[in-house]
Amino acid sequence: MAENRSSRRTFLGYLIAAPTLAAGATLVGGSDTAEAAVPTLPQPSDIFDLGDLQNLAALPTSGLIAVQVHEDGTASFALHRTEVGQGITTVVAMMIAEELDLPLDKVRVSLADARPELLMNQLTGGSNTVRSIYTPVRTAAAIARSQLVRTAAASWRVPAAEVGTRDGVLRHPSGRSATYGSLAKAAASPRTERASAELKAAPQFRVLGTPRNRIDALDIVTGRKKFGMDLQVPDAKPCMVRRPPTINGTVRTVRNADAVRAMPGVTDVAAITYGVAVRADTFGQCIDGLRALDVDWNPGTVAGESDSTVHTKLKRAQLPLAVPPLGALSVDAEFTFAFASNAPLEPDNAVADVRADRAEIWSTLKVPIDAKQDIARQLGLPADKVVVHVVTGGGSFGRHLFHDVAAEAAEISQKMGKPVKLSWSRTDDFRQGRTHPMSISRVRATHLLGNVLTYEQRHVSSETDFGHGLGEMLTSFAAELPIAGNLSFAESIFLLTQNVPYNFGVVTQLLNEVPLRFNTGSMRNIYSPNVACARELVVDQLAKKLGKDPVAFRRSFLRDERLRAVLDKAVQVGQWGRPLPKGKAQGIGLHSEYRGAVATLVEIDCTPETVNRPIRDGVTGPRVYKATIVVDAGLALNPRGLEAQMIGGLNDAIALALTSSLHIEDGIPLEGSWDNYFYTRQWNTPPEVQVVVMPPTTGQPSGAGELAVAPCFAAVACAYARATGAMPTSFPINHGTLSFEPYPLQPSTPQSPTDGLETAF
């Protein structure tokens, strides 16, 4: 039976005209008003963070969603966010199952097509999905359940208060019962009308808050889950692109297009904005065709730029520090962070079918409304003649905030007059895809008589591209933001995401960007990993100068009780201070963002035996062998999914700290595959990882998808400094060594390997 209503909260919504029961919400979702109860002057992100901005932008259209109940007893929901492996379809299904009193395996969650009427409420990013839709989705499900109850009560001529629900069945004390499916048609509303329902309070939850496996796990491990390259669109033949030897180079001349068209399987060759497209019967024939092309290229947007030239320009653009150095009473440090790849594991791909009067696109898109509008303009079609389908992606890390792959597929299809299934090669992804820009973070902290008086951080970066929905939100809601001045999109986002969680007196954190035209993007956690890494390393230096243990120092200066609680738990579980042999050490990192808090404690092995161990086709070096991550996510809706996000963030952080970077030379990265880009591999993943999810501390879920990267990065860097006795100032620590032979720049895609079995582990 349904729980007692006395602890439920009432929310408004709609019964939507439909053949079977459909219900929607009309309320802001996500968190309540942003609050920051801190003993010192709050920073902008304490008052109103990036997630609060996204919630505000989603509010006007939060009711334009619907949960539908079907005659087979299932419920369905078209999610207006994008699943890219983070598990949001599972947690949304849990929300619906909870409020509808329906078994989880009877909830179907698909991805909605681009819906322009949602305005700014169809953007996936900023770890905001759960925060922004937590209330609206539950409200829609609760209204559907209430309508079923009213329908059953009317049919049985009993008071609605006497009808209970459980596991998709309505029951009355008299013994009468009915399945949801049997009443789905009768409960349908002939017109759209206002309705209300009471949401469960957290203590009543039977599904939310419990660890659940992904609803698509079986399909993933059995190969049945459909990604972009699995789609079978009629006559959409494989297509690939020969690309220039510099980022964003353009075609000057194609000398042998006709000869390539005559190659086996090749159907079309067409010059496009940033390359030459080849369409063929198979992808292998596409590769043969593009490799055979003879092309002259115009230089790209960053021709001539290399790591050293970018670093020089960043140094020149550094903003000044206000407080002069005070000798022994100050800590000064400067850190360099190399370019990093924004490539997901799944190669970028899209399917496009462009006709004279209409177009249809299939792709992994995190801002599909922008994609629809931009592609329509590009093709010269009315927006309502372009249908954009959102496809589940195999990873994103911010890459799919940009729709350049879908736009390129549309351009190719229009020029060839045929449907295409476009796939970028892995080399395309690394060399022409999105990158996290190089940055330098300079920090100065002053102290006197055991107190920190000032903390200044000046972060300078190659320009980050915010040419997607976040920029539109900032423009639309500028008056609501706790920041002032003629700030760029990047400066605004920096201020809405960064803070110093310590009572360090006068604190300032500022960003400056150099307008270099690399293809940059909002990689997972945007600025925070680099900014927090620099901050926590300086915190360790301050502790050392003041003669304090790093943990004790942090505890004494923390201004956030939730951070203090996760720190204490990490210290306990991770056994801070336990004896370790020479060359091994512990490191701690703290971070709060997205209304959540994380403490990470790691142990690293920097002994010669480990650093110099032989790794075939890999990067040797230190190894993090133990990690403890303690997370306060406010209200953890799926602890198992949250644990997976924390582990993923840890592996990202280890890569950023130790092994993964792009080497830019003459306007293009040298890395051309995952073999060259040394992301955390099995031989470098900690064999001992423990994630502790704290009990609920708020009534709302925090963001979680990016939350662990910054504190884990900082913890690894601090551990490395303590193990080696020298604070690292350049990341990843192995960036100065090129550990691979780069692929040739031309042809842009290497020949497909034929020796896979010989090189498999």
C-alpha cells in the first residue's frame, strides 16, 4: 500500500491529453534557493553556482515533460537530457518508479529528440541533470499515480484515500485490485488540465537511495545496446574525411578526386569545410579512398603554434597579483597544465539524410536544440524541417556539447545528395577534435602568526569555447548572477564554479584567456581540476611552513562543515598518517562544487622499482595503489551509480596528474590514438579503491558526474610531492617525455591494423 500522505509535499502539474494516461509537471526542478552559510565573505559560487543558473534557465519549461502509462503496465519517459554513460537514464527511471509505485524494470526511458519549445531546458552538462529534473520528473510520475488512484476509486465507488498502490497494482481493503495497465486508457485525460500530487518525503523512499544496477547493463555487456554506428538508416553508407595537417586547415586543391571515385566501393568524393569526404560501401574502402587522395591544404587557425609558443603567450597574459611578496611570510607557486584531449572512447559519429526540402540527423548531442537551429541555418532550411534525434553516446567528457560532427555529416549529405553514416577516426578525434586548453595557475598566499591573511590565484588559459547553450544562459540571466562587470562567458563560468573552501582572509581568484583558435571545449569539470590541484598543493606548502600536519591544517581553516565531515571520514577510512616506506606517501585533496563535497586520500608509489617498471607500449612512472574517496552528494539517489562516477573521476585525475596530455607541434597534436594518449590503464589503476557515500545531508541531490576529478587530481599531486620531496609544477609529470612515435600527419588516418591478435594482451 502507498505510504501515509502526511509526510508528502504537494506539487502542481498537468494531466495531458493522450490516448493513455500521461502526466506532466509545472515546477522548478533541482535544488532549492542556493545558500551559502559561511563565516567569512562568501564567494560568488557559494551564493549562486553554475548549477543554480542552469536550474533557473530550465524553470520556464520544466513542465513540458510527460510520464506516460501504457496498457501493458509499463511507464515511459522521453528524457530531455543525453545519456553518455553517466547513468542518468537509470536514476530517472528510479525517480519514476519511486513516485509511481512501479517496479523499476517496468519503466522505459528513451532520449527525446531536439525540442525547441524547451528553450534552455535541454542541455546536458555541468553535472546538473539530476539537480534540475529531480522535482519535475517525480511530480509528473506522482500526478500519473494520483490519476490512476482517482480512476480506480471512481470505478469502485470508494474514496480515493482508501485506494493504495504498490508494484504497479491498485488495491482496496475490500479486496478489489487492478493493474495500472488495465486502467491506463480509462485514466487518460481528454484534455490538458491542471492537476496536483503529493511527492514522497525521503524517509518513504523504497527505490531512491538504494544501490541499483544500470537499467541498460545487460544490453551493454551483451552488445545489444544501440549507439550511433549501430543505426541502420536506409542508404546511409559509411563516410570518412581526409583532414588537414593543421587544426582547422582548409582545402586548396584536390588533384585526383575522379580517380578516387573510381576506386572499389567508393560512391562519392566531396570537398567540405575542413577536409575531403569519401563515401563508400565499407569503412575500410573509405580509409583506402581518403588515403589515396592528393590534396593541397591552406594553413589552419593555429598553424605554427606549439606547446612552447602557447606557454609564452600565456605567461605574457598573466594578471598581476595585488599583494606583494612577503618573503618568509608568503608562499608563491606557479603551475603549468598541458593540453588534454576531450575525446570520448567512442569515435565521433553522426548519420545525416539531407533532402532538398528536409533533413534528418542522428547523433550524440548534449545541446540538441542549438544543433537543430544551427544545422537548419547551415542547410538553408526552416528549423521545423530539420529533425534531430539524440543518440546514446559512448562517453562525452564535454565533447558532445558541440555538434560539429553532426553539422559536418549534414554538410556532406547535402553536397553528395545522399544519406551518410559519418565516422571520425581516432586520429581525427585526437588531432582535430576538442581539447582542454593549456593553462598556467599562479598562486600567492601570505601568513602571519599562524593565520593565512591573503590567498590570490591568477589562472590564465588558452581560450575555452563556450559557443553552446551555457553562453546563452549567461546572457539571458545576467541580472540574476552574483557577479558584476563586463565579463566574458569564460570569466563568468569561472567565477560561478571556483571557490576556496578555507578561511584564508582576503581571497581572489581571477581568470584571463588568450584568444587562440584551438578547438577547445568544456572537458569534465572545466577549470576545477587544474585550479584545485594548484590550490591544494599550496595548502600543503602553507601547512609545512606553519609546522602543521596537512590534515590538521585543513581542518583548522575549513569553512564548510560538509567538507570537514568528508575529510574526517577519509582520514579514518584511509588511515591517514600510517607508516609508509621511503618513496611512498599519502596525499589529501578536498573540493566542493555542484552543491556536493568530496575528500580524497590516496597513496602513491614513487620507488625506483615502480617508476622504472617495464610497460609495453605504455608510460612508466609512479603508481597510485590505494585510494579512498568520501562523497557527500546531498541526497544520493543511486549510491551504486555515484560510486561509479567517483571511480571514473579518480581515473581521470590519475591520468591528468601523471600520464595524459597532448603535445602540440606546428599547429596540431602529435597524439593520434589512444595508444599515444596515456589515459589511466589497467596497469595504472589503483588495485585498492574504496568509495564512501555519506548519509543524506540535504533534501536535494547534488551534481556528481564531475565532482571527483578535482579533489582526486589534487590528492595525487600532493602525494607525489610528499613521496619525492619536491612539489610538482608541471602536469602531467611525464609531459616532458614523448613516449611514442607519432603517426604521420598525412594521410590523416593511418591504415587499419591487421595484426590485432599479435598485439593483444
